[in-house]
Amino acid sequence: MDLEKLLSMKGGKGEASYANNSQAQAMHAKSMHHLLKETLDKVELHAPDTPFVVVDLGCSCGSNTLNVVDVIINHIIKRYEAIGCFEQPEFSAFFSDLPSNDFNTLFQLLPPLVPNSGVSTMEECLAANNHRSYFAAGVPGSFYRRLFPARSIDVFHSAFSLHWLSQIPECVLDKRSSAYNKGRVYIHGAGESTTNAYKKQFQTDLAGFLSARSVEMKRGGSMFLVCLGRTSADPTDQGGAGLLFGTHFQDAWDDLVQEGLISCEKRDSFNIPVYAPSLQDFKEVVEANGSFVINKLEVFKGGSPLVVNQPDDATEVGRALAISCRSVSGVLVDAHIGDKLSDKLFLGVEKRAACNAKELLEKLQFFHIVASLSVAQ
């Protein structure tokens, strides 16, 4: 499975699309705006004749990426005004994700551009008639490699993306390896060799990410990163990600095997390419890489990924979990077993989750690693 060509959140605007199932991410992101603004306060402002460039890495296809770019640009505008500079630079925003991302849906959500002409501030321009105050472009490609010219970006932002690995470690799918993840579709509760393989892949990926950004970022720029994390030192305990992919999702795969619809080998050849690092995991990679100075690094409690109107309705809770799970993993599942079996699998997730609705609402909590980084001088 070539993840770079395939991996994406569920596109379009349908019931299981990411665009319609990322409200929890939006709430989690909003609760971290104060940390984002602290990072933006460290960005070096330059002369208005030089464009100010913002990048959202792992933008996906919903409105969340547009909202965060608005927050970033508005805050930078206020900083310019605070120092008495009412002539702001022109702003550019690059929305970047893998080529399989549904950029069409994202671009359809973009409000029209109104350049800064005859308006007292760009912020007023943005607020008027839902217009945007920046030039926009899409950049397809893996953020584990170079994407932009050297010294061209002022602010990098990435939320809820860096826990997705560039690939499933080969040894995890190799029957001859001690890391072979037999009987599982995720590493939650797996053996030490398996989790170590995932951890090593995360370390390699994050190091590549940091090295690429260190070349692309302007001197005086900053980066704000958020990814799924865990509070346990034990990598086999993947926290909220483990509960999402390691329980009812896993059981639904086992049901397909027991019903004779897929083989054990077919199940075992599918693994979710997600690793939720600990704070120490993340810190070790940043320090070993040496390209960035850590301004802030902490674990942030994001809350539940489920958005339900009636928590006492077990059916609604079960459906919410299944749709949430499908919006982020459905593309991979469809590619592995086909649409019909995928429908059956997620129906199984829904039914199993409904039977455990109370426990899900109590225990399904996501924790995030939040990092504010600046280029090392």
C-alpha cells in the first residue's frame, strides 16, 4: 500500500466526509489558540514590501484549515498595527497535503479574495462579506520532504497530522519478523518489537520533517505543531488513538475473519499507520535533529473526538464513533477490502460501539503533543 499516493481523509461533502466530521478537531484547535498566538508573537516582522507567507501542512479538505489561517493572519496584522505600522505586507497562504487530498472541496470553501486597497486594515477587509485577505495556493506532496524554496516561509502550522506515518514499517507486515503484527490492525497492545518498529518510523519521519522545514523557514520564523500524543510512557498504550483503532475497530475486522469474508492474512496485512508519541519521544527527535529551538512543548488534553447531541442515546454514540473512524481511515479500508466489505466493517464498528456507549464517552479522550519551535541560530 503506497500511503503517499493513497492516504487522505475522506473527501467530498457526504455524511462520512472529513469536512462534515471534523467538528471535534475544530474545538480542540480553538482551545489551543492561545498557544498558537504565543508562537506567533515570536515571529520576526519584516518590511511591508516583502510578502508574509503562512503554510498549513496536512490541511485536509474542511474549513478548519481556513479558520486557522485566518487566526494566524489576523494576529500578525494586529502585531503590525501595535507597532504603528498600518501598511501591512501582502499575505500568502499555502495549503499542503498529499496529492490524494480532496483539494477541490477545500478550494470550494475558500471565500473570494479582496486585496488590501482602500480598506483601513486587512482585518476589516476579511471581516467584511466573508472575504479573505490572502493569496491562496495548494501544494501537493509529503511534508516529510522539501516542499518550498529555501528561506521562503514565515510561519508553519500543522495540526492533527504528524502522527500519520509516511509508511507502515515493512517488518510489521513481514511474517518472518518478530515485529509482525499478527492478529491486529493497530499497535495498541501489540508486542515490543512491533511498537518499537512504529516508534522508529515516527522518529525517522519527524526528523525528516524538521530537516525540510529548517531549510524552508525564514530566519526569525516559527512553527506550531499539534499531533496526537499519549500520557503513558508505554508505547503499546496509544491512549485515545488506541481506543479508536484498537478496540471496536479491531473487533469489527475480527468479525469479517470469523464470518469467512476475509482471511486472517488479509486482516493482518492492514495496519493503521498512526503513532501517538509521548512528550519524551517528541523531545528526543527535536533535540537530536538540532535544527530548532523548543519554545514550548507540552501535552494538551483535547477531549473526545465524538460530537453527539444526545449522550444517552447509545445508537447515536455508536454511529458517531463509526463515522469519526471512517472519516479518517475509510480511504485506506476501502482500498484494502473494497467498498462493500468496508460498509459492513464500519457497520460492525457502529454496533459494537453502541453496546459500549457509556464506556466510550467516559474513556475516549485525546491528548495532543503541542510544540512551538523556532529555527536554531
